[in-house]
Amino acid sequence: MIPIVVDTFAEAFPMTAARAILTADTPAWAETAARTMSGYATSVIACDAEAALERILDPAETPDGRPGCSVLVFAFSRDALEKSLTNRVGQCVMTCPTSACYNGLPVAEKSIVVGGRLRYFGDGWQISKWIGERRYWRIPVMDGEFLCEEAFGTVKGVAGGNLIVMGNDPSRTLAATESAVQAIRARCRDVILPFPGGIARSGSKVGSKYRALRASTNTAFAPMLRGVVTTDLPAEATCAYEIVIDGLTMEAVERATAVGVQTAAGQPGVLGVTAGNYGGNLGPFHIRLLDVLDRYGEPV
Amino acid sequence: MALLLRRTDESDLPIEVIGVRPDRLRGMPPAEIGRFPIRHGNRTVPLAEVFQIKGDPSDERIDFEGNLRNVHRIGAQMSAGRIVVDGCTGWHLAAQMSGGTIEVSGDAGDWVGAEMTNGHVSICGSVGDLVGASYPGSRRGMTNGTILVGGSAGAEIGRSMRRGTIAIGGACGDHAGLGMIAGTILVFGSCGRYPGAEMRRGTIGLFGGGPVPLLPTFRRAGRFRPQFLALIERELRRTGFAGVDWPSGKLDLYHGDLLSLGKGEIWTREGGGLA
């Protein structure tokens, strides 16, 4: 059976984004810092931000010439982003042995202060250094000093891009979704997939029968509810997995969507690929799957 | 096309070219530039009496050529543009400069970049005393900007500097960073006596190797590999400061001057030891 790419759209919304460049003496510690910093940051439904490792950096790509990682962090406002990033860098990066933290986006008017807040941890022994046009804070810690850039640039990014892979065999559907995640991570810049391993198995819809909840399980894609609620699953489908994509630009999210859809659709056991939307009520950005395949998909 | 000023006279009297800078002459007609008043000894003379003038400064660039050793205050109080000096200059080069770039292929006299507030100065040769320093009676020396010297420097470089970077490719004289408030001084040759005397904050890197004649009011903290130095190295290499031996291993750290605030730091090559 040829998998069907459903003619529908993913519904995305604007979020403020920053990029942190984390370095350490070894690649392992740099990655540890990045993964710790992006913990508990899958969805703004209940987290203060959405964050994930963007990619591993060669020493030649980092400001201090050490192994590094880049992490993208998204939040609903600059204030929320500043608070989240400061807390995460302070508790998860500064605490990580040999680490340093730098801004990975151009600093303009719409920047946030991170190192300039963490400096007070130095208890008066922090040292400021202006290097070029950028200011850094050197905070004394137990293995030397933690170097953190004062200000981080922000951009208005796009969050909530998504695709849903549907299949009739859970293990093969999961493998297909994993392939899509790997392809996006290997080929796409400026995006993150914030859920565990890049995949969400508990996709959500807006609202709930319980007034206190902003979101609840996406019943249209829950196969065990077939027959009692309206379903968007094909008749033979027994499972679905969702990939959520946050990006610095709309184009980055669209490219990643195209790569993900095309990769997943080519895997065995996949019955269809669709996207989550909420009738246009959630966000202003509509990413039509067939359109992005036309624009960014590779010829088969 | 740049404005070319070629020294034509052979007088040994001091010449002060205050105001001969790109941001001031931009848009000025050639005849008016020729009449621009400069000081020659105890007289005020038109610029054309001392310099042959060619081109125009519309692109905010002035080139100086000829015997400039007794031509003082080149680029002083400059706020934008570029000055290129082919040869050696006199005193007060880039003094109180607030922006733009100055490049000198030879040496420069005392007071290079004194009290400058921003901008970039690059000198291939050696310089005199008081680079980036405060003038007598002033509380602060340079407060921002970069001064790069390929050769050696005299005494009291960075006196009372508040911010900015001074890098000396060769040796420096006594009292580097005297009364330094903050900022960065890097010296890649030998260093004179008592660097950092009365420094409050700031960083002095003495990377020439060999014994360092520190005051007894500095305390050793240990050996470390400072991350910020990699950033400074990358930035200075980007701006053309090359040909020096950057330290790659651990460095010795000393804190001081404990007779002052004591939050300054002096980094020396591992194994340099105190003089």
C-alpha cells in the first residue's frame, strides 16, 4: 500500500527564540550540558520553554575553539525566555564541569540578558570582559571560572510545526518516525524537535472537558478510542506518532516538515502522514504538507 | 579617493595637526582644506604650507606620508573614518579618539591613544610611554577601544585605563597598568618593573616568559587555563594582530594590587616565576 500524505496543514504559532552555544573541554561534557539544559522543555503546555539540542559543533565553529553544542530555546515572550534561559544556564550549564555559554544569534535591540544576571553568583568576584562588541562575564567556580556572554539575541521564531506518522504496526511505525527524526536532524538547520527522541506519542488537542486544562489528549489520533469519537486515523491504523518542529524561521520549519514527511512516507508499515491542526484556531501559520513537499521535497 | 597629505618641509619644529581628521574634513572643498590651520612651532600656519595635498576625504580616509616624526596629534579626537600613516609619527597619536581606525606602518611617540573612548589603533613599529594613559590631572585613561602595537612600548602603558584592550607584541617598560581601573593589557615580550602597581581591577597578561618583576602586594592563586583568553586571541587575530606567540598551556595567576582594591589579575606563562 502506498502511504498517503494527507492534504492538510500543520498549525504553528510565533514564539521568541534564542540560541545558546555551549562549550566544554570534551564533546561529552558539552553534550551533557546541552541535554541537561534542555530537560523538561518539551512543550509550553506545561514547561517554561521548549528547548532541545540543535546540533553538535566542531571546535572550529565555537567561540573558544572547544567542542560544543548549540541549543535552541523557545518561549512565548522575551521576558519568559530571559527567565527560562537564565535559570537553565544557571542551574544546568554553569554547574556542568568545564562549561562555557555563548550567544548564538546576532545581538540587536531585542536581546535578553543572561550572563548579566548570572554574574551575581560571583558574589562580587565576577569579572567583566568586553571583547569586540560583546561583553562576557567570568564567574569564579570550583574548577576555575564559568564564562557566560552578557546578552543573547532573540528572533521571532515559529513553533508547533508538526507531522503525524500513522501505521498499522507500532514498532514499524515508530521506526519510520525515528527515520524521519534522523533525517531532519541530519539535513535541517535552525530547527529543534523538542520531544523525547524527537517524537511525541501523546499528541494533544486544544482544550479539555476539564476547565483547568489547556490541552488534552488528541482523541482523533488515539486508536483505542476509534468507534466512540471521531477519528482521523485510516481504518487499518493502530498507532500514530507525532514530530513537533520549532524553528528560527518559517522556511526552516517548512523544510524540516518536508524532509520529515518525505522520509516517513517512504518507510515500510506507514499508512499515512498527516499533521495536527485545530481548525485554524491555534496559530497564524499554516504549513500545508503537499505545498512544502512541492517546494522543498526531493524528487523521488 | 583618499586625501593624501605628504610632508614637504624639513623643519624640526613640532607640528600639531589638531582637527586634521576624516570626520572633520569630510565634505570640505580642497581650497579650504589647504587653508586649514595647524600649529607649526609657535605659529599657526595653513595645512598646505607643510603638506602637499592630493585627493579628497569624501571616503573618510586620510593618508599621511613623509617625515612625520615631529608631527603630533594625528587622529586626535577623531570620531570616524580611517587614517593610514606611512612612516613614523610623533606624540598623542589617536589621543581622545572616539571612533574609526588608525594604522601606522612605523613607530609612534608617547601618549598613543591617551584617554581614547573608542576606535581601533594599529601600529606596526614601537611606541613611547603612556599608551592609552590618562593625562596628568585626569582620573581615567582610555575607556574603550583597541590599541595594537607590533613592536615594544615604553613605561606606564594603560595608566588608569578604565576599559579597552592594549596588546604589545614586544617588550614594555616599567609600571605597565599603573593605577589600572579595568580593561586588558597583553604584553608578549619582556616586562619592566612593577606591572599592575596600584591596579584596582583589570587584566594584565605578561606572556614574554622569564621572571616577572611583580610587587610583593600581589598574591599567587595557582595555575589555570583561562577560557576568556581564547576569545581575546581570536578577536585580536581577526583585527590583524599576528606574529606573536600566544600561550597555549596553563598560566600562573596573581591577584593584586592588595594595597589598592586588589581585584586585578596578572597572568604569566607557566614557570616564569617572580623576579
